[in-house]
Amino acid sequence: MRYFFLAMVFFFCSPLIVYADLQEKPYVPETQGLGISNMAISATTGFIASSHEQLNFNEYTQRQNRYTELKGGFGERLMDNFFTETGGWQRIESAKVSHRTGKLNLVKEGSNSKTGLDGIYIKFNDNGTPKDLMVGEAKVNSSKLRMTKSGMQMSPEWRNQRLFLTAQRFSNAGKAIREGTYNISFTPPLSNQESTTIPNGRNGKITFWFDGQAKQWRTYTEPLVSGKQVADKLDTLASYIKSSAKGDVAYRARLFTIDARTEDIKIRTINVETGAFESKPIVNEFKNLPAKVQNAIRGTLRQTIVHELTKNGQSVHIAEANANKVTSYAEKMGGMHDLINKFYPKNVWHQQLLARPVLLGTISGGALAGVFDLGFQARAGQIDLEQVAVISGLGSFSGGATWCGIKMEEYLAQDLLQSPALGLSQSAKNILAKVGGGLTGGGIAGFIFAYGGYLAGYMDRQEANQTAISGLIGTGIGTGFGVAVTSLVSVIGTAGTGAAITGMSGIAATNASLAWLGGGTLAAGGLGVAGGALILSGGTMVIAIAATWVITSIYSIFDAETRQNIVFQLIKTIRSSKEEEIKLLYQKGI
């Protein structure tokens, strides 16, 4: 699959080359406008291809309410993985509660609502009896503890109310299992199913969960045990949690925070009672974090993406494969902190990543080709709308070549440039990948436009060759200009918060750079990210068109003598034809 896109390019483009070599089209003397149209399309396509990462991140997850939900789920799962992998705690599923008639109530099993505790963790002794309990609340980035209808988050009353309802939930589960209204499962629950696993002796374990479709409890045990044993374990667990809620058993309360707004990911665990750090905060780039912490973050990202994809209709198997691809790509690109800030939750993520830039390339390519061609025809004093329509269609088809540039950028970023032997920094690799993707997309766009114009009869083969070369050169200039400007801004610019952009990366750095080009954020009175993108695109286009005029002028100088010889040859042919016609008439006695 790695070289599939190259095969597709060859498949579509090779017939154009072969056909161009076999057939000469009528010569059209003035096609300078087509060359500039091609240049505009090529540069735009290249720029879109090299900037597609920004387009990918700016998906619907930027809607604050959707991202808040995803962020909350990520924080809770990371806290689970962090405490289980680094602290030896066992996660216990919290009861889901609602606030009605002035007090908390246990929500009916199977409900999608979730206003319980973010995390309940228990340590067990060798025979599976609870010996320690911890309540955790997870916060991501700038999130803080807040006031709720039942009190301030993580206050003693707020915690104890939810612990008591969790104990009640496990009592109800134990009662249902003791009465026989449950189902034994011979396979563990799916990865997206909320469940609780507790030890049963030294080597055994009991997993139980509520099956929303069957509307009954299910159990999975290793080794197989009776329902009475499961119910007894649940009763013991419920009694221990209830004692903690009543204050008879002391337990811990911890605030778990992760801040991934910069490359240095910060993880802290705070004692809610004293406000002191539980241990030394973990602060570092993802690749330099302890292995267990990396595993916790990596696994959590996959879990969050899988959960979202399965909720939107994908099978667990496909969702897990997609989640693995996304997290692997982010890790190779050094953007795990960006992935935390902007998830890829859509169930057709692999299509969505390409749909927007390809659509933009198609629309902009057609519009630019049509506008430029119409302008040059108007300057010549005669407008052929059929030609404008053909050229616009050709521009749209060429602009769609953005896909080729995106795939090339992915290939460069994921494979070719990752060799340690190259000795390149990650920033240098990212720049080379973007330039390579832009050159590929823009070069193929220019190739398709040039030889498509030849086949349509709007230029001869020589002009098609020159136009294709102009497209490739212009793409290099346009893409290089765009990447150079954003790189320079990232070094000298500052974000709206006053922080240096050079300390950021990924979407945060991109948005900050574009906002800087736009004169600042919208809140500060500037044009914001959208305005900066428009300025950068416009500047890229001006540079590309100026370069086109230079390239076209050079070609005109070299072609002047050739064109003059063609004109002389045409005149000579006409004169010869006239002489032959006169001789023929004379022979016929006319």
C-alpha cells in the first residue's frame, strides 16, 4: 500500500504522455495565459498539500462542547492507566448518579449519563480482600475543580455521597447475581465495555459488567467460579466502600492533572486534603517520559479514539486498527501532545483527513484556471466561454492532485526521513516532508494541466512541456516561500498569550503563526488564524505568479527565433500553394 499512490499517478498520467507523443494538435499561438493559470494551480495545490496537517486538525473537534467531552474521557482513562500501571491500583467502576429533588440518586443501569466519581481505585491483599481505597478526579490542561449542584468537586461530602451510591450499586449487583438473574460469559468484555475486575485469591480474578442490550449483569471469571462466590466478593467490596463513605475507613483523595498544551507534557498528582504534590511532578517531552508513563498515555489515546469510533458505528477491530495508525503517526511526528489536544474521532477518519484538502484543491484549481483564462481572453478582446469551461474543468482535475502531495508527505514523514543516519532534527524532517509533499502535489497538478491542455488543442507539445516545467518550478518557489515564512514566524513570533511560538509545535504553533501573520488574534483586534492563512496564501500566490512571468519571459526569448521560423515556413507554404494552383489552372487552359 505504501506505493499505491505512485501507481495511481502513473496510471492516470502515463496515457497523457503516450498520447501526447503520438498526436500533434493544431498550434495555438498565444497560450501564455494558460501557463500562468497552470502556475497558479500548481502553486496552490502544492501549498494546500504542504499545509494539510492544519486542515486535518481543524475538524469538528474544535467545537468546544465536543472536545470537552473527549478531553474528559481521555483524562479519566489516563488516570486509570497511570494509577494501575505505575501504582499497582485496581480500578473500580464508579456508580452513575443524577441530581434530582435536591439530592443524588443512583442512575438506572445501562444509562449513558455519567456524573459519578472520575476514578475509584482499590488495593487488595493476596486473598482478594480490599485493604486501601483512593478516589481520583482527572483534569486536562486548564480544567479546574468546579462547583456542582451537590457541592464542590472532591470536597468530603461530594466524594462520600458518590462512594455511598457506588456501594449501593455493587450491593444491587451482588443481589441480582445471588438470585440468578445474570449471565456467565466465557470471554472477557470488549475493550470499549465499562467493567470492573477484582482479584479472587492469588491467581484468580472476577470481572463483572452490566450488559445494556440484554439488560442483565454478566460475569467472567478465571478460573470459573459459582455465582455465590461472585456475589460474596461483591458484597465484601460494597461493604468496604460503604465504610469508607461513612468515615469508618480512611481513604485517599487525589487530583490527577495532565497539561499537554506544549511539548513538555506535565503530569501531577495532588493530595486534595493538603494541596501538596503526591510525588515529584513528571514534566518532559513524550519521548523522554518514563516508559510506564508513555505506555499509559499511548494506551489512553487509543482507548479514547476506539471508544469514539465504535460509538459512531465502526467495529471494534477496525476502530482499533485506525487508532493504532493515528497514534503511531503522531508519535513518529513528535506530536503526541497535539493528539491529546485535537483527537481524530470521526468514524471515517482516513477519508476525512483527505476530503477537505482535496476538495479545496479541486475548487481552487478550477476557479483559478477559469479566472486567469477569462482574464487573458478579455485582454485579447475575444472571449470563448467554451474554452473557459474546459480550462476550469481541467484546473479542477489538476487541483485534485493534492491527494498525491498528501500521500507523499506522509511517506516522507513516516518512513523515508525517519532514518537516524540522516542526522536531521524533527523540525527539519517536518519541513522537508512538507516541501516534498508540496512539490509532488503541485508538480503532478502542473503535469496534468499542461498535457491536458495539449490534448484539448490549446497548446502544442513544446508548450505543454514548458508549461509542465513551469508548474514544477513554480510549485517549488511557492511551497518553499510558504514553509520559509511559517518557519521564520515560528522563530521570531509570539502567541496571543505572550508565549514564544518557538516553544510550541503542531497545531498550536501553526495557529499561533497564522494569527501572528494576521496581526494578532481576533480578541486582540487582529484578523486571527483565518486572516493569517489568507495573507499567507495570497503572498504565496503573488510570489508564484511573479515567478511565472519570469519563467514565461525566459521561454519567450528562447522561442522567439523558433516562432519566427514557423511563421516564415507558413508563408512559404502558402506561396508554394498559390504557385501550384496557378500552374494547374494554366494547364487546364483557364
